[in-house]
Amino acid sequence: MTDLGTVWGVLPATLGLVALAFYRRAWWMGSYLILTMVGTMVLTPLAKLLWHRVRPTLWQGVPLPKDFSFPSSHATYSLALVLALMLLTWGSPKFPWILGLGTWFVLFIGWSRLYLGIHYPSDILGGWLLATAWTLGLYWLMRGLFVTE
């Protein structure tokens, strides 16, 4: 289930939502989603290389990913997607659903990484902080440059 945070959940959801946005000619929304997720895909590995934090070894027999531990990619990607959707639906009837289901999704992904013993709690928190900073910063930048109200 932890793979919902990457290739089996976040990635297909992002691709589907971007395709839907472009189909509906919501160019700004689709572009924002693409830039949000591509940015997290670039920033997260860079942060891992910067900190070089070795993964915990809590359980015998659990294969560890080959990359570094901090920040958690799964935590970063899942929160970036949910937060981007929250910003894009702010004030709409969809917002409470995205807030509720998204919160559970993000918490579930974070917990699964801890349960598997392949992240420290601070790895999850670091991923969430990175996702928040990038997603909000990009939103404010793009809103200021491209959206006139």
C-alpha cells in the first residue's frame, strides 16, 4: 500500500488530473500540477544528496531502498499532490472532500513508511515541509504572474 505514495497512486492521479485539466482547457491548473510534481521530483533527490542520511535498519529482512532517507519521497509526493489539489479547489464544494480524503491519504502514506521501518519520523516531517514550501511557493508565484482577478 505504501506504493500509493508514488507509482501506483500519486503518479497516475497526477497524469489523469493533468490530462483532465488540459482537456477542459484549464491550462493554468494543468500547468501548476505538472510544475508542482516535477519540482518535487527534482527537489527531493537533491535534498537527499545534500543530507546523506542513512536509512534506519529496524527490521531484518525488509529490503531498504538504495537512496538516502531524508526527506521521504513518498511523504513529499503525496502531500504535494494533495496540497496542490486543495489550493486549486479552495472555496469549491470539492474542497472538503479533498481536505478529508487527502489528509487520510497523506497520513497513511507517512505512517506506512514508518511502519516498514525505512524512515525516521523526521524524514516524513522533512518531506511534508519540503512539499509545503514548494507547493505554496510555486502557487503564489504562478498566481502572481499569470492570474489576474
